[in-house]
Amino acid sequence: MGKNIVVMKFGGTSVGSIEKINKVAERAIKSKNEGNDVVITVSAMGDTTDDLIELASRISSNPPKREMDMLLSTGEQVSSALLAIAIAQKGGKAISLTGYQVGIFTDDIFSDAKILTIKKDRIFAEFEKDNIVIVAGFQGITNNNDITTLGRGGSDTTAVAIAAALNATHCEIFTDVDGVFTADPNIVSNARKINVLSYDEMLELASSGAKVLHLRAVEFAKNHGVIIHVRSSFNNNEGTWVMDTEKLNEKMEQAVVSGVTYDTNQVKISVFGIPDKPGVAAKLFGELAAANINIDMIVQNVGEKGIAAISFTIKKEDLQTCEKVVKELKEKIGIKNFEIDTDIAKLSIVGAGMKSHPGVAATMFSCLGDKGINIEMISTSPIIISCVIRKDRIIEAVRLLHEVFNLDKN
Amino acid sequence: MGKNIVVMKFGGTSVGSIEKINKVAERAIKSKNEGNDVVITVSAMGDTTDDLIELASRISSNPPKREMDMLLSTGEQVSSALLAIAIAQKGGKAISLTGYQVGIFTDDIFSDAKILTIKKDRIFAEFEKDNIVIVAGFQGITNNNDITTLGRGGSDTTAVAIAAALNATHCEIFTDVDGVFTADPNIVSNARKINVLSYDEMLELASSGAKVLHLRAVEFAKNHGVIIHVRSSFNNNEGTWVMDTEKLNEKMEQAVVSGVTYDTNQVKISVFGIPDKPGVAAKLFGELAAANINIDMIVQNVGEKGIAAISFTIKKEDLQTCEKVVKELKEKIGIKNFEIDTDIAKLSIVGAGMKSHPGVAATMFSCLGDKGINIEMISTSPIIISCVIRKDRIIEAVRLLHEVFNLDKN
């Protein structure tokens, strides 16, 4: 080919209206005219996905996941086709492709599928015809030809996976903010855009509440060395680069804490009266894993008489399934009781520099303690520290930590 | 297999709301529980298709047809998935399939594709799993994996083609009326439901304005001997059977005129000053056919000095393309001028018995003439007589003919 391959992804807000779709079309044509081969991945327009979920929920509280994927994948198909129409109207050449038409093969975990392989022949054939290639994000196909979706935010993953498959120089993720911030700018007014992040930092930020990039997309980028550029679809400013920062080492070492994030979409489950013998906790978490529930934080306490209590957190949307699994296990493994607490939030600080700076955790805990904010669960890794606190204190806590760690200053 | 295969098709109004989708689900489960293998073909919900067309029209007045098919095919995918969810919620087993997933292969005339073959293996595999199979109507796939649509009302064709492929005993077309009527009941209050029609009568009725069945579906049914039962989705009444009526001969011979129809979706193009030499008209209609425009009626008059005038009618939606073709041809073949008349309507009477009853045309023409309704074009075949008249007289004319031919009486 010889040409540079550019992969751009536009989220739901970036294609949320006809006007915005026209803007995306112009950006695509501009890049094409600069001599690139261009792939555009789009999400569904605005609230389309939520509207479809709402429609289904009026029929069933527990719709089959295969059928939900069939339903939801239409949102990206619509925005892809409309973008192709917009590009044609502006004199460009474009073709829209579904996940099936590209050949984005996934496993068969409906509503949360993982990409296995991406075929390249159709995309390259369209490049040969001088087409801008629009790929419906968020979706794939199983070997059995069933449509899958990649989970919320899955269009990011589509874009990164395509960039990896095509060996693109990098993958541009266009969104409605200027990049990744030191904290949510809606909460912390002096939050600052971060220029460069390592994959691991981005992973931790994404998994601890920063919504700007889908977790699995970052994992995919890390595993395949795809450089991501998160930027605004409304201007031409530089955004946040996510890459292997080993090469930028000296710069990186200064940032002890890169950002503060929070997540109010969590529920805490506490299970009491578990016999403290080997294999019981494994059984519990094994069954939850089999039901495809991701556990986030876990705390286990052995109480009196060898009876243990375990608390763990999950995403809100998994609560119904989780409750069912725990109820079924109650008698089987001898659980006395369990409690659900929906009034919690997770608070995290992330930074590659924490590895070599002891005392960060102590600063975090004492600063929360000083304000009477109770820490209910803690988890740490070399580059992240997370706490569970009461939900009604979360905004205050985010602002507090942003100030304590001087995140408004570069 | 051994089981009876039942194919049911539900139109847009029959799946226009969650409540109606639930009703369809119940009907499907009932038929399945009676021991049948069941295929359901659905249209898009209510106004979905029109809404999508409107969305595209806000981007482009001439969107690429391939992309329109990509866009519009989502409507049927949504209703199919929702119906599968509804059946599951009611305890049934169902799976929804797109045109691609079934393997409904078509030619590549986007927006008006013809079905070439239908694969049977996926449907039979789902029957084996005891699933009710829901097939998204109106869509197919080319050999190059591009999504096509079958034109307005194409879900009827999907249903009939599947019934033919699976050798179903008949194909049930559920709609919002009780069957095919002797005239539009909204206009003629004593219009009567017709019990049985031959394929040819149904073809003429469909092509002359009766909207209850898609023309191509009837052609397909005729060619493959599929018996169609057009009936209401809101009750269990017998509807109208469309079949090879040779076997019911004696009954049929009585109905001289079966129905009166009209079509206000037509435009008359008059082309003046055409050199009256061989090949000129062929050139004109050849180019129109190449642009995929269906010509309905044609009248040619040779005037003075060997200069001819030709008038023909087309569908309104083809007007823009037609105008373009005629303009381009103007100089090439020496046309002096052309006129577009959008204030016309087509009035038709259909009946298998007309073949053996001369005088029907005379009755029709004199009855219109008595009321001062001017006939501008005429076309006839053994079982249909059509006239073009002014649009503002059409309702009056339909009522007049319904009465003159005693269509309210069996």
C-alpha cells in the first residue's frame, strides 16, 4: 500500500446529530485528501443505545443477551450508514461496513464479547477503490454468524483492534472532552489535561472510573503496542497520548500521582458466616466468574469461631445476576447471610511514579481521615490506590485529593 | 422433520408497539405449541423506515442506495430482536436472524433487490433446537456480503420466498385489515372482503394500487405455487386466500369484476416532438429501464409531419431520476419538449371473469363519461382495465364503479 493508515473513532456524542455527523465527514475527507488511507469507527448516535435498552426493558427484565446484541448492534449500523451518506454528499467516497462485513470475529460471550481476529481483505479492497472505510463499532460476529457486542464503550476496542490489525501508526479516539484529565472537570474546576500516560496508568484510570477510554481498548492497545491519541472532536487541539512511556522516562518520573478518579456505579456485597475452610471462597468467586460477573475489590475478615465474612464490589448492572448466584449458593456452601450496599463509591489515585515514592497511600488515608471520611475497603497495586467510601462524600473526597497532590500544577 | 412448517409475516402496523409485539409473540407460541415449526417474518416497527429515510434526507437528497439499504435494514433487525425477546419472556424459545444470517441471497440492485436463493440449513438447525425462527424481512445480502433491501413492502416477499424454500403449506400475511377488499374500505363504505383470488387477479390488484400485498411477493408466490392467506393480526377471522384458482373454477367464473383499485402515487410524463422513426422510443424506454425506472402505462400518438408524442406514467419516487434521464436524452434523440403532470390518478377494475365477458370496458368508460370524468390514458389486459383520470375525481370514480359493478353483493 505505502500510504499511511489512519484510524479514527468517534463516540456517541461526536455523531449525536446530523450537524456533528457532517463535521465528522469533513474531518474524514480532509485526512483522506492529505493522502492517508482512512478508517472511521463510530458509536451509535447519542442516546440510541440507551433508548434501545429501554425499549427491550419494557418487554423483559431479563432479555436473552444474544437478542440484546442483535438489537443494540443496529445503533452503530445506523450511524455508520449516515456517515457514509454524509461523506458522499460532500463529494468523498466512502463505504460503511458492519462487524460481520469487515470480519471482526469474537468469542460468543454475548454483550461482552472479546475480539479474536479481524480480517483485513475487505478493508484493503475498499482502500484500493479509494474508499474511506467506516466500520460500525462495538460489534462483531461469532464463528456461528451470531452478532455480538463488545460491552459498553466497545467502539474504542473496535478502533484499537483495527489499528493493530492494519498496523496503523496510531489510533485517534475523538470524544467530547479535550483528553484525559487529572480529575473529572465537572467536579474539579482546575483539573488539568494530561499530555502523556503509560498504558498501565490509563488502564488503572479506565478501570477506576475515568470514562474517556474503554478498559479493554487500553488492554488491547498495550498488548499490541497501539499508540492512542484521545482528543476532542470539536477542535484540533492535541489531546492525551497513551503509549509505552519507557521511552519518555525522565518526563514520567516526575508525576507521582497522575489523576484522581471515582466510580459511583458500584455495589458492595457483604457475605457473612462463611465456614473458614479452604475452597469456600473459591467456590463463591468461581460461581460468580462462571456467571460472567467481574469482581472489583475483595476484603476478607476471619471473625470468631473460624467464621469468615467477605465483602466485595461489583458493577451495578451485575447486581441482579450476582444476587441470584449468592442466593443459590447460600445453602450449598453454608452462608449465613448477605447484605447489599448500594450507597458506596470507589475513590482512586493513579500514578506511575507511586512505585518509587512511598508515603502516597499514607498521605491519601490521613487526608481523608482528617475530614472524617471513613475508608471501608482498600486495594492497592504499584500504580493505583483505591478506597471504598460512602457515596455522599465522594465529590468532596475527589476535590480534596486533587488539591493535596497538587494535580492542578504541571 | 415431519412437522408442518408455518410461515407468518407481520407488517409494520402489526409490530408497531410493545403491546402488539407481545400479541405477535403469543400467536407464534400458540402455533408452535400446536406442533408446528414456525417462521415469523417481521417488518420494521410502525414508522421506523420513514423516520430513517427522513434522517438520511436531512443529510443528502440523493444518498447512495447501498448505504440506504445498510441504514433501512436495521429497522427489521430491531423488530426481530424485540419479538425474540418477547417470546422468551413468555416462556417460548426463539432466535432472530438477519437476512445475512439466514442466507437470503439477492442480486445487487440496492433498494430494489431480487431474491436469488435462500439457504435452509440455519433455519432447519434452529428448528432442531426447537426455536421459533424470526427472520428480519425486507433484506438480503449480495454475494459480496453487502446488505440489500427488497423495496417497499419487501417483507411480504421475504415471507413468501421462505415459504417456497421450506415447502411450507402456505404463507400467512398478517396485516391491519381483514383481507383484500373489493375497494378501499376507507373510501367505499360497503366494500366487501374477497374470499379467494387467483394469482393474476392479485397481481393486477397489487400493481394497480391495492397496498395489502407487495407485487413481487405475489409474483414469487405464483411462480413457486405458494398459497397466500392475507388476514388480520387483530382477530382470528378468515382472510383472503390467493392461490391457483383453476381448481376452484366454477366459483371463480361468476366474479366478472373482483375489485376496484386506484393509485394516486403516479406521475404522467409527456414527451413532445419525437422524430417518428424506428428505435427512438426504444432508446427512450431503454435508458429509463437502465436507470431502473418502471414504466406503467404508455400512450403514443403520431401527429403531423411524422412527429410523435409519447405519454407514460411512473411512480412518484422515480420522478427525479426520470427527469434527469429525459433531460439528458433531449438533444441526443431530438425531443422538443416534455411536461410533467402530477395531478393524475390511475383507476383500475380487476377480474378474472372479464376474459369471457365482453362489454365490461364499455360499461366502465360510459359510466365515467356520464359523470364528465375525462379518460386520458387507457391500458387493458385480459383481467384488468386501467384509466388515467384527474386526481381530484378519483374517490368519486372508485365509488361509482364499485356500485355499477355491484361489488357490495357476493
